[in-house]
Amino acid sequence: MAAFSMAIPQDGLAQPQRAWAVAAVALGLIMAVLDGAIANVALPTIAADVHVSPHDSVSIINAYQIAVIVLLLPLASLGEIYGYKRIFQIGVVVFTCASLACALSTTLEQLTLARVIQGCGAAGEMSVTGALIRFAYPRSRLGQGLALNALVVAGSTAAAPSIASAILAVAHWEWLFAINVPIGLVCFAVAWRALPLSPLSSMRFDFISALLSAATFGVGMVGIMGLTHGRDLPLAVGEVAVGVGAGIFLVRRQLSRKEPLLPIDLLRIPLFRLSIMTSIFSFCAQMLAFTAIPFFVQDSLGRSEVTTGLLMTPWPLFVMMTAPIAGRLSDRFPAGLLGGVGLGVYAIGLGLTALLPAHPTNLDIVWRLAICGAGFGLFQSPNNRAIMGAAPRNRSGGANGMLGLARLTGQTFGATIAALIFKLYPHHGQMPVAMGVACALAVIGMVLSLLRLRVGAPATSAARS
């Protein structure tokens, strides 16, 4: 790879440096997003290998998600102060080392701790991808770059079961994590040579807001997990109370700051607020389904890990087929309508999956999940565009951070709800209850999406500022 200039780009990078920079960002993002969901298919096998119950094994997912949520916004702020490239590279190094630790883990405690560290690295990668793309692309093509970023996130999230199936077809579950090591090394090398520098902010890092953010999203969600896992009730309730209290102080502090760590001011824009809420409910439903389906297929139906991944493949396949169509339709129709129709189809697919017969054939499962994927694909691209388009141009970084925070919050709550259902229904009834709840969450998302038709597009002046 040729050496590239490290000067701060005035209006995007020239080719081929831009292509290499985008490749580095995409590799980091794919690893980070995939590892948020790729373990789902292997979760029953991992639970058996480390001798824990299904509802306890969900901590493998939640440990990663919570670590990302806690650090996503603080690391985005540090990227403005010390450089987006530096934060991205540190994230790749931490993520790669933690992936090796995950592969070498032999107990639930070891794997959970390694997943926490892996989530810290993923937060470093994910927190600055939007900003790096903004410096890589010229202003006239920024929309193309942001669309590519959204497609990578959507495709990686949806394709996780299929990729897990392909890996498990030839290797044990440890390779779900070990495969990140060579990819991480390549990503770091490309990022070192190709990623652009960015101007450094003179603002001071807001440690108080960072601590309040950690208490809000970290302690609060650990408390919610404690309630679902049956830990000491007073302790779990206290953790939730700490999270709520810290959240109140965090919001009040952010409203008074010129450059808030948590861009709470963007939620004053009705279209932005409704789009974020729609995203949370849709991803909550998705993670709930992605967590429940593998246990049903493997434990109740006796299918293998590989078969599980293959049965779930229609979901990402139809997401990838529908997303480009939705992207073109979003130029002609409002996101509220497209999102409402998409989430309606999504809810129908989830509802039909909840009504699966006691002994379904592979075809019974496949066509239902295909409907889920088609609806989700129709919803996501217009929704992401609405979130980025509703915010002023000079707040694109904050909007991107909120978009990621909404997705991760939804996924974490989805996994937590799955753990609660596993605890309440340890032997029978998990699947219909889980998919029924997921269907209800998708219906709420549909209603929120349709409410966007009443608020319309953001004001032109705000969108251009």
C-alpha cells in the first residue's frame, strides 16, 4: 500500500487514500457490530461448555453491549480533543487483544470480563466512524459516505447469524472471536497509513458528564440485568435508582453546556426524537428475537448450530435485498410512512413466528423470518436517513452518536428481556412469549414511526446550519 499524506484534508481525501480509509473504517465497524450479535447463534453451545443456564449466558451479550454504551459518547468527545484517528486505532488494538482473550476463556466469568474489554475497544471504533467518514469524503459526497456507514451497520447486524453459521460449520465457538485477531491486525495497519487527521478541539474533557453517563447507562443497566437474573433485590433496585438519579443530573448538565457530551438538545427536534425512539424499539425487538430463536431451534427442535444459522439466514438476506429499494423510495416518500409500513411487516413476521407449530419444518421457520427481514430492511435505511437529516449539519457527529446509542440501548434491553423470559419460562413457552413480546415492541415502533407524519421534515434553516 502506497504511503499517503497525513495532512488534514480540506475537502475530503483524494483517491486511492479515500478508498483505503473507508476500508479501514468499514473493517473496524464490521468487527464491532458483528461481535455485538454473532455470539447469539453459539450461545446455547457456549452455555453448555461453561456449564451455565441459558438466562445466565445472556450476560455474554449484555457485558459487551453495556461496555459500548457506557463509553460511546465519552470516547467520541475524546476523539474531538485528541483526534478521531488516534481513538479509532486504540479501539482496534483493545478490541483485537480482547478478542484473543475471549477465544482463550474457559469460564463464564473469564468470557464476560473479556467481553467487557472487547466492548471498550468496540466503543473506540464505533464512536468516531461517522466523523472519520466526514473527513474522508468531500462535502458534495458526504451523504454517500454516511449511507455506506449505515449500510455496513445494518448489513453486519443482520448478517451475524449467517456468518456465525459459516464459522461454526468448520470450527468451534472460540473461533467466533479468534477470527478477529488477523482482521484486527489488517485493520490497524490500513488505518495507520490511510485514515485522515482531524483538527483538534481546544475544549476540556467533561469528566463529570462522563461519570454521570457511565452511572446512567452502566450502573442503571446492570441493575436492570440484576432484576432479571434474580440477584439481591435491594442491590438491584439501588443500582437502578442510581442510574435514574445520575440520568437526571446528566440531562440537566448537558442542557446548560455549549458542547454537550450527550447531545440531548437534538431530542428537542420532534422528527429526530421520534426517529430515535423508533430505532430503540425496533432493535429491542430484533435482539430479543435473535437471542430467543437459537435456543428454540437448538434446544427444543434439536437442530445443530450450523442449521440454526442457516435457518436465520433469510432475515439478513431479505434485509440486504430490501434496504436498497427502501433507500430509493426514501427520496420520494417520508421516512414515517416507509418506517411504519416496514415495521408493520416486521411485526407480522414476528407474530407469525410466535405462532409456529410445536414441531415446525425448516420451511415453516424460513419464510416467517424472511418476512421479518423484509420489514426490517424497509424500515432501517429511511430511519437512519431521517435521524441524520433532522439534525443540523454541524451536529452530524452528535446525531451519529445518538443513532448508535439508540441501537445499542435497544439491543441491550432486548437481550435483557430475553433473559427475563428464560428465567420465567425455563422449560416451555419461551419462544411464543419472546416472539410475542418482540411483535408488541415492533408495533410500538410502527406507531412511533407513523407519528412522524404529523411533524414533517425539519426546518430548512436548521437542517442547513
